[in-house]
Amino acid sequence: MFDAHAHLQDIPQEKLPDFIERIAASPVKRIFCNATLPADWGTVASIAAELRICTPFFGVHPWFVEGLPDDWEHALEHQMAKKKCGIGEIGLDRARGGVSFEKQTYAFVRQLDLACMARKTFSLHCVGAWPQLLAILKKADLNGLPFILHGFNGSVENAKELVKLGGLLSIGPRNMDPGKLDALCSQIPIEHFLVETDFSKSSVSTGVDVDIAEFYLKTLDACYQKLAKAFRMGLAEFSNAIQDNEQYLMGYV
Ligand SMILES: [Zn+2]
């Protein structure tokens, strides 16, 4: 199994060793672990160093563009040069109050440029800003660089435009009712789909002592089942198709 978008840095420090040990022995063969701001890049890098199947993504999430250190762009370039990685999580979010859309746009465009120059894939977050996001992507120097639409919940029309630009649509636990998903899967080929847990702090309710590894594996499994069903495919055949997509993306990290 392949998880195209997670935030493993949100796992409490004391629970990480157990999680890493159990995931390394599980059917999960690749996790794209997305940073969200400069302060968590170090943690993401160290998780990737300990968990061989984890590929780090470094970047600034649109929610966290206020109050960035002055040298964040240099720091990102430096981080990118150290190890195989993608760029993420980046994008635009018009529903997020208190964060300037102008600053979001600046940070997004800068990170997109860095990704294009380094030919590294990137993971996109988009809420309420499809026209703006598409306009920026169309102007970017993508040249066939594949990228990920994390937690895709847009229209079939958006999906078609994104796929034309090189996008892969990543479907998570909160995405889409079955009807909408069926419509999407009937019109977009499986080569353009991914599965994700979007695991983060908010995934596990606080106050209860949940078994994080078990919760994580169940979430990923449920997303695989949901999407395999939408494609009317058996789980093994579906998993193979998703693994091919993972191999393709791994050519751009
Ligand atoms: Zn995310």
C-alpha cells in the first residue's frame, strides 16, 4: 500500500518508535510525509531517516505563511538539496481566515518555481481557490512534472484540467461521497489516482489513548477499499495500479 499524503510529525514523540517499528513491518510500502512549516522540517527529515519507506516533503502550507522567517526560501532550497524529497504541503486556501491570500499566493508561487527548477514533485492543498490555483499552474514551467492534488474534492471539470497539466488526484478518508467518487472514477483513468490517509493530529481524537499504528493502517485500508470499489476493481488489481503510480512519482523526488 502507498499513502500519498500524511503528517507523521504530528505523532507524539513517545509513540513514534512503536509506530515506526510496526509500519516498517506492515504492508505499507511508501508514505509521503508532508511538512507544513520550517519548524517541522527537522522532524520530518528525522522520521524519514528512521523509516526507510518514508519520503519527506518539505514546504510551507498556506495556513502558515504569516510570520515566516526572512530566510525561509533559502532554508527550503538548502533542505531540498540534502536528500531525496518532494515539495509540500503547498497551495492556496480561501476559507482560512486570518491568513493573507496575497502572502499565500507569493509563498505558493515561489515554492512551485523551486519544485519546477529541481524537477521535484509537489503536494497541493486547495480550498476555495480553484481558478487561482489553475491559473498559476498553467503559467508554471511544469514540462510534464507530475504533482499531487491532496485530498481532492473538486469537480470533474477541475479534475480534467489538472490531469491535463500532470496532476494526480489523491483521495483520502474525508473525500467525497460514493456518488461523486463514482462519477470521477468513471471519467478519469486510474493512472491519475492516489490514496492517502492525510494522517495528522486532528485524525486521532485527543484524550483517548488510541493505538496510532492500528488507527493509521485501518484508515489507509478503508481508503483503498473505497477507491477500489469506485473503480469496480479487486483490491489486489487496484493496489498494483496505485503502486505503478507511486513508482512514477518516485522518479521525481
Ligand atoms: Zn495535509
